[in-house]
Amino acid sequence: MFDDLPDDWTCPVCGVGKDMFEK
């Protein structure tokens, strides 16, 4: 899922960067 997001994507709800979602 997150692979489709840009590297600078930020969660619109929680406001954290995609790097916070690393598996």
C-alpha cells in the first residue's frame, strides 16, 4: 500500500511522515 505513496507523503490524519510506517 505505502509503496504507491511518494517519499514525502504525510499522513493527512495523524500528520506523520511515511517513514513512520516502516514495516
